[in-house]
Amino acid sequence: MAKVLITEDDPNMISVLTEVLRAQNHEIITASDPQRALEIVNDQPIDLAMLDIEMPEGRPRGLELLRDIKEFNRSIPVLMITGNATKERAVEALRLGAQDFIEKPFRIDELVKRVDTALFQNKAVVALQENADLKKQLREKFRFDNIVGTSPVMENVYRMIERVANTESTVLILGESGTGKELVAKALHFNSRRAPMPFVAVNCSALPEHLLESELFGHRKGAFTGAAFDKVGLFQAADGGTIFLDEIGSMAPGLQSKLLRFLQDKQLRRVGDTEMIKVDVRVLAATNEPLMEKLKDKTFREDLYYRISVIPIELPTLRDHRDDIPLLVNYFVQHISQRQGVPTPHIPDDVMQAMSSYHWPGNVRELQNALERACALCDDGLIALRDLPERVLEAVAGTAGGTPTASVSRAPVAASVVAGQNALADKVASVMPWAKGNLPPMMLKDFLHQQEVVYIEQAIRVAGGSKEKAAEMLGISMATLYRKLAPAPATESEETNQLEPV
């Protein structure tokens, strides 16, 4: 049930609308003039406003009221009603923030459908914008200093977020899967002047091209098979706020062109529509793909790339800031225990050492998932080695004798460190007897892969952390660089015996 305000100077129309919407279990409040309607909006929460464009005296007072309502509370969805619809007024109503407009005379089923659609599409935005406490919590949760880490590479990320958060520039966030790209996007939004307005995230790789276009830009009724009613796209839903386009590298070329036009003009055209709608939204994008390679093979537009990468932010992998692992572990364990309403478990030194030794190919997300598992399995408030995923323990066991496996750090280590690794491997052996002493010798391909990774990581350090510069120095493509940095692929026999990831 929703609270609906009807502002109409025709008593008969008010009666019809009231009867139809009350039959749908909505609470109805009526006003015959704009001044009274504005007082109602100021006095009580309204879920939907229905306004007649021409009232009274034949003037378009409904548009003035629409503007006043949106200035007071932009999140209230508004349906405009008109008996003399013109394209100019319809476009003006949409530009001022109307959800849709209904022409008189209308069919009852069409009216009910338009009302249900407006309420459904606006539900998430209303919940976010009208709950002041939630907005405060979100701003607190996504402060840039809540992105955990004190290493130099993370300090660089913080400084960049702080400098560009309150600008209107498009930002391209780069990084491997699991490095926290959406967290950075939310930090940029909630530390900007757009924080009170919507943050809308969409995964560009999750939908086929025609569905993604409708999802982003909306469509008109009848635009394609199955388009039974008008749909407001995510760009309009994010009006005044921020839209985050994750995995933008997978966007189809046709849709790239439409996105480029929007970035140039800040106007969009819904699928099946002829009118342009102006939208005020900041665009953030992210990808874990090497876009420079896509530029070379013409699968990503060069002009769009330069539009979205006005300010690039590259997120480091977890193996690039291992010193932050203890901070991240304590942060996640504390938040997991708070969410579950249990005391924070203790983490012994050997468990912390094991987690710091592992290379975390899934980055921060993999670490968080491993700690979710450990917190669920631990006994008596103590996380033990046996509570860690088996792949972590097997990698730690491979450090015995100072010879790292392909899953752990490949940098040269001191004798004291080797002794510590051996001691830890002994503890792991007591948990997983098969993990130490019975491992097959390292295969040649694994050894060569290790040497390549060490050399590439040294080149990245020489290049000041820039993978693009490192690839140029080494004479290889970005795609080759990323492929060689990835864990060595298993053989068919290894895949058969590989433990399932947790």
C-alpha cells in the first residue's frame, strides 16, 4: 500500500482516480490546487504524486508544482496527467523529473500499471533518500579512510580518492577482480556533493546488449517485443547522483557509441523514443581487462576510452601490499563477528603468518571469504590453522626448506625467514599430513613461471608501479603481462585432483 497525492481541479476526475486507486489498497490524499498540494508534501511523507498539468484557469500550473515538489524532495515519484498533451510539455515534465505522464482519457488497467511501475522503480531510491539515518551510515561506511591499508601504494589510492571525489570528472577504476573497485566507486560517491542522491551500480557483462541498453537508458512502451509499459532507465534513476558501470570493457560496440553520446551531451534517448532527456549524473567505470589491448583490436572505442579515463585510479593487488594483510584480517574478523553478534575470535601468530604468506590470487575478496569460513568453523573463539582453506595451507606447506611453491611469495628470503617458514610448515603438517614431505617435485613449467613472475614484478617496481610502462619496457603486451602474472594453469591431471576452492 502506498500514500498517493492526487492534485486535480476536476472533482469528477478526483473521484475516478480515488476509486480506482483505493481498489488497489492505496491511501489517497487529494488537493484541488497547487498550494494545498505543496502543504501536504511538506507536512507528511508521500509515496507518489499525480498532478494535472493544466490547473486552474488553463495554465500549466502542474509543471510549476512538479518543480516545487522536486526541489523539496527529489525522491518523490510524480505522474503527470493531461488532456491536451503536447510533445513540448511532455518533454518539459520529464526534464523536470516526472516519472511518466498519462493522457486523458485513459484506460483503468493502463493507469494502474503506470502507478505500479512508478512505485516499483522508485522503491529503492525512495528507501535510500528518505531514510536520513541510512544515508548517514552509508557515508560513514564508505569514507575513503575505511578502505583498509597503510602501505605506500594504498596511501596513493587514498590521496587520489580524496582529490577527485568532489569533482565531476569521469573516473576509470582499474584492478584485478577482488581488489575493491566498487568500494572505491562508493567512496568517490559518498565523499562528494552527490552523496545524498542515488548511487546506482550495474555490471555491464551481466546482460546481453539489447537488455543492457534498455536497463541503462529505459524504453518506451512497444519499443520491442515484451515492452508492455514505459521503463525508466538506470541513468534516469541515478539523476543527481552517480552511476557505476562495472566491467565496462565487455560493453558491446553499439552501446559504447550511445554511452559516448551521453557523456558528450548529458542527454539520452530511451529505446523506441524520439525525444532527448537531459540527465545530471556522474559516471564512474571499472574494468579488470587491459583496455589498451581492446583499443588495438578495435573492440573498444578509443574516443570512449579517453572520455571515461579522464582520471584513472589503479588498485594494487593484495600481493603488492602484503604488509596490510594483518590490518585487513583484523578489520574483517571484527566486522564479521559484529554482524553475527558473537565475540571477536582470537587470531594466533601462526594463523596470521600463514595468511600473510599466501599470495591471494582472488585479492581482498578471497581473503574476506576465507575469514568468513574461519569465523564460522572456529571453536572456543580461537581461529586455528585447520580453519583456513586447504589451498592456503598447501601453499604454506610448500615453503618448507625455503623453496616457495608457485602459490607463495617468490622474492629471495633470509635464513631466519626460512627457519620461520619451516616451523610454520611443520605446524601445517600436523593439520594436513599430506601437505609436507610427500609433495611431488616442482615441474619445470612451474619453475619457469616463477622466474617470469619475479622478473615482471621487478620491472613493475622499476616502472614506479605502472604495469603499462613495465609491459612496454619488457616488450610485451598488457594482455601477456596479466597472463604471465596469473597463477600457472594446472595440467589435466592436476585439475582432476585439485581441491575445490572454498
